[in-house]
Amino acid sequence: MNAARVCVLALVAACANPRIVMPASRGAKIGTIELGWSNVHVVYGERPLVVDSGVRGDLREIADKLGDLGVALRDVRCAVITHGHADHAGTARAMQALGIKIIMGAGDLARTQRGEHGAHHATSVFAWLLHFLLPEHYTPFTADVLVTDRYDLAPCGIAGEVISTPGHTAGSVVVIVGGGKIAIVGDLIRGGRLGGFVDKTQPRVHFYQDDKAAAHAEIRKLLARGVEWFVLGHGGPSTRAEVADEFGR
Ligand SMILES: [Zn+2]
């Protein structure tokens, strides 16, 4: 096989959707589904764990693409919703109705019970303009587990934990797997340049942060605890070195 063909195949693999973004050799196997507005991830374990849930109406696409990744939605015991924004919590109630246990941060309880995205605190002019296009509402729900500090995922069939990381929203959480080396961070960081359309693994300041200083302090805490890979809610994944270059050590 010539070099050009290898290059094209590598490009196709990088753009494939859904795709495996973390091989098991890194400590945890993770698949990512790129939906219209955000990513949904699946962590493979004794039982598959879903992280985030797209916007309202995305459940069919999530189920289909989980199937492409070899995962049946009926086998999922738990889903972690990284925060209560409409592009991450959109199908949480629909998953809950299927018997999936919903885990999220206690700080976002009020907004999920209203089913409202809430205020946008834009970090750039582009982000401020973009917010007029964003989904605002989703089916309200009350999570089965409300995390205030940390939650061990063993009952979900996963070796890992959920930790509270307030900043993007008050109730934002991060999933830690792979023996502490992999963090699934929701919107703590976004990936990509030029509005996220190119160079999708490049970590950048997220478009919206309720408390930007707090969010960036949480990123540095993840670096300090030894996280090597950052799996993002939009774009990604990013390496430790890329994140440290963008946000400091
Ligand atoms: Zn968000």
C-alpha cells in the first residue's frame, strides 16, 4: 500500500463517526458518537457506561450509533450527564424511562428540573453570536444520583469515578477512568479552531463558562492528578501536553 493511500485511510479513520477514540491499551476503551450539537461517549466495562445524551430527539441516533460500536442500549445500566445544558442533557429523561440510572452534579438540579439550558456566559464575541442558534429546552428530569463530591462507578459496572468540577456550570462533573489517566470532561474544554470546525483535537477555552476561573482551576487540578487524555464534549480528544500548553500546569 503506498503512502498516499495510507494517509487517506488514516484521515477517514479520524473522521469516522462513531469511532473508538481510546483503545483498551490506554486503560479504558471509549467510543465517541458525534451528534449534530455535541458528543456522546460510551465507556466499555463489565457494563457499558454512556456519558452525555445529546439534544432532545437524539435518542434514536444514539441507539443506532451505539449499535455501530457494538453496544446495545438495553445493556446500559448508567448514564452520566456532565452538566445540565440542552446539548448534553437532552435525552436524559428518555434514557431514564428505559431504566437507565442518570448520574449528574447536584449543582445543576434546578435547571434539569426546569428542562432549561439556562444563561449563556459567553467567552468571546463569536460565542455570543452563536448562542442565538443553540437549543434552549429539553424534557425535565430529576437525576437518580446527585453528585456533590465524588461517586464510585462500580455499581454501574465501570472501574472509575465521577467527580464534581464546578465552573462551566455549578453542577458540572467529570468522569475519571483508565486508572486516573483518562478524563471525560464535558464542556470544561472544547476542541477545535475557527469555531471548532477544524483541528478538532486542539483544546480551547469553551465558548461559555458560568465561572471561567473556577473551570480553568478544575482543568489544572486534573493535570495535577495525572490525567493523560482529555475526552471532550465537542471535538477532541486532547493530550495532556496540549491541555497544559493551553491552560497552564
Ligand atoms: Zn455546556
